[in-house]
Amino acid sequence: MENFTMLQYFEWYYPADGSLWNKLAADAKDLKAKGFDSLWLPPMHKGMAGKNSIGYDSYDLYDLGEFDQKGSIRTKYGTKDELITAIKNAQEAGLQVYVDIVLNHLGGGDQTEAVTVRKVNPQNRNEFISEPFEIDTFTRFTYPGRNGKYPNFSGIFNVLVV
């Protein structure tokens, strides 16, 4: 049996300067030479916080740093082109790349819609303490920055193949 070593190639406090993908592209050969076999990358899509998003506040699963949305084109880690270069460099160096894909988090909707809710008892969330009423919530995602390039539905991840 052969053992492999995976490196988590990000951390929460990495600077929001768009440099991670370029750093990976430059470091790939050295990482392999140091004995790493695979890399774990952060979520690569645009988050609610735009260029400051760590990636776990998913906004647009199709925006890998390509569209002007949430105040930036790039993600915290760089642009789509820089990401593709980084992955290619890592694979050419003999590294396997794993990406943390967050499909069950979605926030920062573009429009509101009315939904019916009921208040619950904070000490017993199975007990209703109000009659149904409507609230407006940001649950509609139109992704205007895409300009129609990808479908306007959420929940499907655009697989990046390089």
C-alpha cells in the first residue's frame, strides 16, 4: 500500500489580494519535490462577499472569477484564467487537485420573493408561536453579471475540466 500526502493549500486568513492561484502556479513543482501528492483547494466560485469571500458563502457557482458581480471580477484567490493555469501547472508537476465544492450554501440573492413563514419558540423549534405571515427574502438568483453566458439556475456546478 502506498501512502499519499495531501496539502490544504489555503487557510481562512489568506490575504484577499487575488494571489493564491498565481502562487499555486509558481509553487507546483516545488510542492511535488517536497513530497506532496495532492492539493485541497478552497471553493473557487464567487461568494457573497466578492473578492473578500473565502468561498463558503456561495453566490454564483458558475463564476470562477470571470464576471463583474458582488463588487469584483476576480474571487479572493484570483481570476478564472489564473485558476486554470494553476491547475494545469499542478497536474503537470504530478499533483492531484481536489476542490472543496460547496453546493448546499447559497446566499446574496439578486431579488426578493414573498414566502410564508411562522415564528417558532426559540426553546422548542417544533412549536409554532404565530399564525402564518409573509416576508420578503432574497431567494431569487438572476446573476446579471453573466449577461446570459451560463443558465440562470442555481444548484448545478459548472465542472472545470482542464
